[in-house]
Amino acid sequence: MSRLVVGCRLLGLDGLRYCPRMATKLSDSQIAAELARTPGWTRAGDKLQRTFQFDDFVGAFGFMASVALVAERMNHHPEWFNVYRTVRVELATHDAGGITALDFELARAMTGLAHH
């Protein structure tokens, strides 16, 4: 059985494509289960949050630049705040009205990037 993909767009010269998917707000129990698999992140209302600390501003800004590339490919962008070596992040899927699997996907990607 073939699957029709509609609305995809080319993201760059590397051939990556973004295909929008419908994000569904997770239930409280689903969020709790995902948080157990996502160390360092907490829930604050209808958002995930985490604060990252780096050695200096260059490390913090480099992290943000790396995350920006991933977020753009996902078409899912963080709310964040940076002061010197600290980056505070909040994730939510506004279209779904809360936390979705996309937020956990980006959270895990950010955690991986922070540890490189």
C-alpha cells in the first residue's frame, strides 16, 4: 500500500525534506512516561523546561546555533532565553495546545547536542 505525502517542502540543498505531521497533545500519563525517558527535563504546566549550563558564552551560543538547525528541520522551535553561559528552554506545541511527541523529540535532540 502506498502512502500519499502532501505538503512537503525542501529544506535546503542537502535534499532534506520537511513533511508536516499533525501533533497531538499528550495525556498526563503519557507525559509522565516520556519524562521518565528524558533525563534533566521537567514539566511546567503545559510546557517542558530545562536549563543548560555551558563553560562560557561561546559554548552556549554554539549549542543554540546547533539546536536552531535541528529545530528548523523539524519546523518546531523552542522558546529560550540566554544569559552568558546559561540557556533556559521551554518546549510546547502551540498548535496542539500543550506538550506533544515533537517536544520530547526536540528535547532529546537538545540534550544530545548539549553533551557534545
